[in-house]
Amino acid sequence: MNSDHDATRRMLLAALAGLPLVSGSVSASTQSGALQKQGSRILVAYFTRTGNTRVIAGLIHRGLNTDLFEIIPATAYPEDYLKTVAQAQQEQERGFEPPLKETVPEIASYDTICLGFPIWGTTVPTTVRSFLSQHDLSGKKLIPFITHGGYGPGDSASVLARYAPKAQLHEAFVMQADQERKTMESVNSWLKELV
């Protein structure tokens, strides 16, 4: 690891370590897909279905006073879990990247992108692949944070490397996330160990 990587990691971890355990979600403006702008050089972009990834995104956002963007497909996934699983599998098999509701304007203004997503079918959701395809992350620090239901990060590292080949890909924060409170406790415990 180089010193730039270490300095950025220390900055990110130091800011996150001081966060109290809080409940609730990110603001309603973010839930609409709109960019929540703080004038930061760091963007937290995330995709979520159940809200677990949103909790981590909110912790990072508040801890570092970042800009925040929720990645939302133009057409919502079904409310029914099994229908969503079936649709996601079909999208993966076809290599389909769904259109997004919005993209990030002026992505070039960010130095660091913290990218959050759940693992779907042992891989990166197609919606996140769409985000990566539509945004040039060349030269940017790409710091993934990943939630999963018990099967780990799957092939996410290779997918991110393929979709953002010119980004400086950092090691991902990965956690099993099955409920909001456990998510916040695990994130804060992880941060204390690293600082």
C-alpha cells in the first residue's frame, strides 16, 4: 500500500470511528435519487433494496460530510423478494444493465467515490454495473462497502476492476447485514479496530 492510500484510509476511518450509533435513514431527498450536495470532494454512492447498505452510506456521509447519491434504477424492482431475485438473475444472464433514474452530474469533481451495494447472486447488482458504465472513475479512489446475506463478497472485486479499470480500487469493507442495528454496531466495531 502506498502512503496516499494509507492517508485516505486513516482519514476515512478516523471520521467514521467517532460516529455514535444512530437509527433512521438518509434524508428523503436522497431517497428520490437526487444528489445531496455538501460541496465535498468525496461522494458516497450506494444502491440498496432493504436499507442495510443505506445505513452504512449514511454513517459514512455524516462522518465525512460527503456528498451523497442513491443509485436508483429507472424502473423499480418488484416489491416481492422472489420476483426481484428472478429478475436480477435474468439481468445477470443477459448482461443487461438497467437504465438509471439519474446519474451524478459533474462526477469529475470528486476525488474519492465510496461505492456501496449488496451482493446479489454472488456478484455486483446490474444496477451498480450501470452506474459504473455511466460514470468515468479514471484516477479516482474507489472504496467499496458491501453488504451480503451470508455468502460473502462473491466476485465483486473482479467486477469492480473490470468496470472501473482506471480507478484506484481499495479493499472493500464487507459485512453480513441482516438488520439495521446489527449493521451499525458492526461498522462501528470494525472502525474502532482499524483506528
